[in-house]
Amino acid sequence: MTSNKDSETHIAIFKGKSIRRVWYAERWWFVIEDIISYLVDSSDIKQYIQKMKQRDESLSEAWVQIVHTLLIQTSGGKQSMNCADTEGIFRVIQSIPSKKAEPFKRWLAKVGYERIQEIENPELAQDRMKDLYEKKGYSKEWVDKRIRGIAIRQNLTDEWGNRGIKEKIEYAILTDEIARATFGVSIEEHKKLKKLERANLRDHMDELELIFSMLGEKVTTEITINKDLEGFDECAVAARQGGEVAGNARKEAEEKIGRSVVSEENYFDEREKDKKKKKKKLNKLILEAVSV
């Protein structure tokens, strides 16, 4: 399943077929009827769904947890429709006896097997993550820093969890404290600067931004451990202190290199620039060939 660059679009493209979707509870939810209509040959999708639930009792029992009725934009205005998130959609697909559904079932089996392998050998997870980023077009140097940053981030959140930080909002506030002190802007301000909506900010940082993010979080981890801090308030002080160390280093770097470390560039922009460069180079080669 793919979508346009614009994360605000309400349509995803499922092998050429439009799938309506809506952003809810911090994730995308897809119209179940649209998914099923692609996978099965039926003139009455609603009836097919009822029969599918009758065949699969466990799916029927879990239906109220999997499915949410959400307002979806249609040609006739907004209508209430049954939707499921990505996990829910894959559960529904497992109950569809269709040739078109088989590739998804095989893929789920493959992912499950790979997950078991990664539990037994965590290095495999890192290797797969590196491969995924490189396939998206990121440089090896950027990928190495991103992977290292993920490990540092995990160590920090593990420490917070061991010291009484349990709520998601608390993790978010502490992370924002580090970011503000490191970059002089909040995470939301940083995302707006890069013209991002729901994309992961770190996936759109350049190498310097990643380095200073790592420094702020690594120093925060060391302060938290060495001072044996407990609870949200104490961890918040460490977050600001760790961010300040990275922030001071950033300011010194900016003075030496003569530009701001906080960049407006994001991965989408860089990819488009690279495409334009390649196109310009190709056009030049064509012109040279024609003029010979």
C-alpha cells in the first residue's frame, strides 16, 4: 500500500485501487469495505463481511475491538463507515479465502518468522533496518548515525521507565525538553521548519542534527544514571541539563562552520533535489548526443 507524499491525503493507493482512509488516534484507519472489495469478487460487500464474520468466530468476537465507525469524506459528503488500522486490516485479510489475499498472508508469515529471528539475534533487526533505510535512498553514513541514535534513544527510555516514567505524555515532555535545549526549538517547531506533518522528525534530520540529538540524549542518560534520579521532576532536570550540553556544543559548531545546524531541509526535499540534478544531467547528455 502506498500513498502520495502529502500525508494529509484521504486516499491511499492499493495496487491502483483507491482506498479511503482517515487519521484517528495518531494513526491511519482504512475503510474495510474498500479493502475487501479489492480482494474478493462480490457484488454485495456488506453481505460478504457478514458471512466472513460467521465463518471466523474469533474475528466476530474481536470485531468491536478491531473496527471503529469513523466519518469518511465521500463524494456525497462525510459518512460513517467501518474502518480498521493497519493491524486490524491484516487480521481481516487473514479471514479472506482469496487468491489476492494469499500474498499478504505469506508476507505476514514471513514477518512473523523474521520477528522470531530478531528476538533470538537482535543484530538481524539492525541489519534489516539499515537495509530498509538504504532502499529508501538514505546514505550509508546517515543510516549508521540514525541506527546509533535509535540505540541511544532506547537506552534513555529504558532508564526513564526504570525510574518511574510510565505515561506516554511524560516521555513526550522529557524528549521535548532535550530537544528545546539542544536545538533552541521544540519538536513541533522543528517539524514545522522542515514542513513536516506526521512524519518522523528524525528521519528527516541531516547528519549534524542527528549527531546533536544523540549527544543530548546520551548526556541525559549519563546524568540520570550517575545521579540515580527518580520520578518525572528529577528526570526533567536531567533532560534540560543533557540538552544544554548538546545545545552549547551546537552553538560552538555553528560559530565555527558559519551556519545554523537546525536545517529546513527534509528527506523529501533532498530526494526531489537529487531527482532534479539527475534529470538535468540526463538532459545535458541528451543535448550533447544530439549536437554531435
